[in-house]
Amino acid sequence: MSGTYTRIKRDEIKQLIESEYGFNVINMHEGDKGILIYTDRGIKMLKKIKRDDAKLHFAASAYQYLEDRGFSSTSKINKTLSDSCSFEYNNSKYVVQDYVRGNVIEIKTPEAAAKVAESLALLHKAAENFVPPQGGHARVDWGKWMDKFKANSINIRKYGKGLQDKKVLTRFDRLYERCAQEYYEKMFNAYLILRNFGYLEKVQQSMKQNQLIHSEYRRHSLLLDDQGEVFVINLENCAYDIREADIATMLESFTGRNKAELAVAALKAYSGVIKLDRRSIKVIQAFILQPKRFYKVIERYYGRKKNFTEAELCTKLERAIKKESRKGPILEVLEDYRTL
């Protein structure tokens, strides 16, 4: 084995998996996301994890709930013969998950955008009314975003005022100063949209439905299998939140010159399964409008201990500003939501 899994010995892990899970391991090799294991019960993925047992138990139960509700194209966490979600090897914790032959999906056409959006809507329908298992630790994001956007806008302004007391500005300071007002306005406007377009009502509705979302529904969490169907991975960070958060993540991950066309196709396909009303569109708009990449970098520089050098943070800020500038076409589609 190479890379992340250099300490794994093939024969040892083969015997351990067969004894823990009852699989007959036919072959195994390292892939991009873990170790691919070919068994008599299909393709599996072995992954090293750092999550605590309570969070892992929650995620495993969510995978099983989706399958029981008819959404089975996921990287479900397999249980051991002793009903555990993981096993230990060389002082590290590992999980075994379902997997398929396939590649990370390319979302370059309206048809592909519609396919991934429809899959998201079906996942959301299957994930309604999920009750966390006893002993499971749920991630709960209901209701936090409006106050978070407001607090972030205040911090953007505060960091800008702090520059007035500095005699010499760093390169990072100058980069920040050039766009601080623009991004303050975007963050504050995102807060206003949530406040004025029924965000809290959406939260209440989501809470009544016990709505679970993926929380990382973007290209790298989606595979296209041999049958041309979407296979969803990376559900380990699923959370209780409103569906619009997932939709915004999906739309924001679209790239290329035709991202507006992709967004229209995705919203129509999603709405064909779960109707999106005007307030949903506005809430999605707020999630995309807020400059989260920009804020993450400046918070690391001004607000917390730096884990990067000045040069590294300047590069990260430049990249964040460039990525934020690419949101325009999708925001225009959302602004003109009546054409959908």
C-alpha cells in the first residue's frame, strides 16, 4: 500500500475484514478515497476515520434509513458481525463502506445538472422524519445561519476599522481593504434576505419534518456508476438543516461558462420532485451571496491563530476573491426566479 495507507499490510487487513465482516475478499488496491476491496458481496471501500463513535453511529444510521426508504445509491457504512460501525487496526479506526465502479461526475451539460439535482431531491424526500438513534450524536444546523451571517458582517466591518490604527499595512491588509466594503454588503444583504424571506419559517418546517441534509452535496461527493446513475458518497457529515442549504452548495459547485444554464436545469429538475417556492429561491440566493470563502480566510488572519504564513494566506485570499467573483451568473438566475 502507498500514500495515506502505508502502514496497512495487505494480508493482515484481508484477514481482519473477513473475520470482522464475514466477507470473502477477492482483491484490493488503493484508490483516490481509500482502499477498494472486491468481495463476494460487492465492491467496498476501506477508509480511515477520526470521527467519534457517537457521530459515526449517527451517520451509519442515516445511511441505513435512506436505504430503507428506497434511496440505496449511497456509500452505506457496513456493520461488523458484532454490530459495530468500525474496527481498529494499528491504533487507527476504519470503516468499510459500499462502493461502485465509477468516476466523479462531470456536470457540464443541463442534462447532467438535472440528474444530480433530481438525485438530491430524492435524497431529501427519503431523509425526512429521520430520528437520531440512541447514542448517536447529531449535527444540528437549524436556525443558525441568519445570526451567523449578521455576526460575520459585523466582523468584516470591525476588521476594516482595525486597519485605521495600523501605521503600516501588510500585503494581506491591502488586499482585504480593497474589497472589504463590497463583501460586508454581500454578507449583510444575505442576512437581510434570510430575515425578510421566511428563513425561520423554513427552519420550523424543516424541524417538523426532522429533515436531514447531505451538507457536502457537490461534484466530489457524486459518482456516476456503470449504469449512468448517481451514487452519493461522503454522507458522514450529514446534518439537520433546511434543504435550501444543500441546493445552494450544489449550485455553487457548478463551473464553466454555462453555469447559469446548469443552474436553471438543476432548479427545474429539483422542483419537479420537491416544489421550490419564491422563499426557497430567495433563501438559496442568500446562501450563495454570502462570501463564505472570503470570510473564512480573513477570520483566520484577523480573528484566530494563524496556521499559515502571510504569503500562504495572501494566496488563499486572492483565490477566495476570484471564486467569489464567479457567482454572478447563478445569482442572476436566482434573482430572476420567475423564469424557472
